[in-house]
Amino acid sequence: MRSRSKRNIVLVLLGSLCISLNGLAQKGPSFIGITGGLSIPTGNWAKANFVSSVSGFADDPSGYAKKGGIGGVEGAYFFSKHFGIGALANYATYKTNIKPLSDGYQDSFDVDQVTTTASGYKIWNFLPGFYFDLPVWKRLSVTARALAGISHASTPAISVDVEDGGNDDGTFEQKEASKTAFAFDLGAGLSYRIGRCFAVNLKADYFNTKPDFTIENSQRLNSAGRLITSYDQPLSAVNVSLGVAYVFGK
Amino acid sequence: MQKIFFAPRKYLAALAILSLLVINGCNKKESTVSPAPPGNETLSTVELVYQNAANPSDAGVAIWRQLDLTEVKPPDTSLAKVNLKANATYHVQVIILDEVSDAPKVDSVTPEILDRENYHLFFFQPEPVAASSVVISITTPYIPVEDGTVTSATGPYLNLSVARTDLDTNNPPLQIGLQDNFTTGAASTGSLRVVLRHQPNAKNGTYAPGSTDLDVNYQVSIQ
């Protein structure tokens, strides 16, 4: 039993070596292209808790990030049939899920009305790394990438206007904050060649960065409601993207 | 044969810029309004529970009551009378009840105000009062002249001063007014106006910010 599993491992390793050596003899499909799609925040960043605190400030890890759009450019040079190095530069934006946030402030201050206005999260990424391509059927390849680099992210600017008893009791603000941090992206997908020069790529990726934002607030005169002065939760997302690429070198 | 020049990289660059503009354009500011849910309590009854600090048997309750939600009928002030001894100090507690919403059950609203102490502030104004006695600061409970206090140049004055004794959890702490000390002087009569200000994210110790949750009057007799 044990010798059989050892034999299997050896066979897999030999197979991999064979693919690599074979791959070194040829060059794979280097490309440059654009990509765009949907980015789905995960974890605490995507949470949108109703936070009410009538006496004292409340800190909550909810990020209130909605699904967003993502787009960018990427390219890779394949130094062998299957492996290449390249980079992805992209930009993503996410609207803020302000309804539960706003309802929490209304309840915290026990007022007639709260009007909450917010911008969104913005993330710029530059992620170099390794690319993999394995032709599986005619023009179709399975692709994968493992990228690591930097991410520049910014949080929404949020303003809350409080009205009660016919009076406008003023507006308080959570200021926009930005930070650059390490980021990584792991993904897999399918690539379909169209003609000699083009390919259509469908990819799914997991992206993660963890900027430790320091957040400024203004006009928080009384201790009540949600107040965050830092946000150190991971900004992680599953990205589903469709792209078109110009293929060369094969 | 005519050559067709096709520059895919240029098209890709143009598409990339276009897609970034579209993505950024989708990220405009959003706004939402959160109104208060229905069913807030009614502040129908305000009690001043007082006790002489030097003589606990000298105690009383003054009750102001408005059970008519339409406020067409005048409030019941038959029990809104504070009887104090001259030259004494009284510990006073303000109790607010809702005798309307859940009648015949009586709900105390005081714990809720205490919960929300960081944006509630009571004011007390004895009248008649000399202008010089209406000292306005973040630690005095008096109501500015522009907010309805009538001063008298000649008197006779109601010889009563009020000091709040409880603090909220703001930083720095501000007074609340659910617990107070009334200090009397010589025998006199007049009225005491009690106002509760709701100052959401605006409480700073002064009367001005916010709105009025209740505004009631008591007759005061100092013997």
C-alpha cells in the first residue's frame, strides 16, 4: 500500500518534470490584455451590521462594502510552454451599503431623521507574479495565476446629517482614509483563442489586502453611535472577470 | 493588394481607459434617509421628587400631567406645586412617565433618558428672577432670556437656585439634570420652568442646540 503511494508520487513528479522540460523547449502564449468584471467583497468588509449605541461610541468591524466593478490591464511573458511571469494592474470600486449604517445612527441618537451620504471604497492594485497555461482542448486552455504586490486602498467619506424636532442638529463626518499595503491574488480560469492573435479570458480570483487605515472623524460631539478611528480588517474579494487579450509569441 | 493596418494594442489601451472610466463613474456618492420608526413614548407626566437634605421627613412630590395627546385640554397642574422650607437644600429627582401610550399601564421614561444621557440636558428656571441671577454657563441650569426667561428689575424674586448633580459619559462629562439640588433663600413664591432639551450630537452644556422634548411649569412656595 505504502509502496504504491510512493510510486504514484514518483510518477506525478516525473510527469511534472516532463511537462516542464517539454515546456522549456517551446514558448507559451504571452499576452497583453484588458479585463473587467464583478468584485464581490467577503468577510467583515462585506458585513453591514445595524449598530446602535445610545451611550458611548460603538466600534464594529463591518465594512459596509457592496459588490463593485473591477477593471484593469494585464500581461505575461511565457518563458516556457506553461509558465510565465507577468503583472496585473487593476482598479476596483465598491459602493457603501449605507442603509443599515444610517438606521443605526438614527436609533443611536433617537432623532426624527438621519440623512447619510457616502462615497465608496477605491482600490488600485499592481500585482506581479506567475502565470500558468495548460492547453486542454483545441483552442481552450486552463489558466492560473499567483500574484503578489501592492494595493492602494481608500475608505469612503461618510457624512451624517441629524435632524430632530424641526431642527438641523448639524452634520458629522467620517473622513476618507487611504493606505498602501501588501496584497495578493490567486486565480484560475479559462482562455479561448480566437484567431491567431486574440484570446477571450474568463477568470475567478481571490484577492486580499489588509491596510491598517487610520480614520479621522469630525464633529462627533457626543458619545453615541458608531465611531471608528481605525479599520484593520482585511479587504478581501472574489473577482469574476472577463477579458480580451492580444496573444503573441506562439 | 491594399494592406489593412490593425493595431490591436492601441484598441486594447483605449478599451482599458474606457473601462476604468466606466468603473469610476459607477462610484458616485449615495445618500439615504432614515426616518424614526413609529411608536415613540409620550412624555405625559413629569414628577419632581424632593427631600430636605437636613431633614428627610420634609419631602414631597410635585406632578405635572398632560394626558391629552392633542393638547387641546390644558395640562393638569393641580399637583404641580413645590413646597419648600426657607434656607434649606433639597435633593431633587426628576421622574418622567408615559401614562398614555400603554394605558392603564404606566411606563417610566426616566431610564431611557438616563440611557441616552449623552444628548439630553435639563434646564430649570425659577421666576421671577433678576437679570443678574440668570448666569449662563455650561454648568448652570438656567434658561437664557432669548429662550423665554422673563427677568424682573424690581422683584419680588423667587429665592431659589438650582444645581444639577449628575454627569453623563461624554468626554469631558457634561451635566444631565435628572438629579439636582434646590437651594432656597428667604420665603418667597413664584414658578419653576423645567425644560428637557434633546441635543443629538450637539450637547455642549448650553441651552441652544437641539430641540425641546418637554417644557413644563410648577408653582413654588418657599415658607
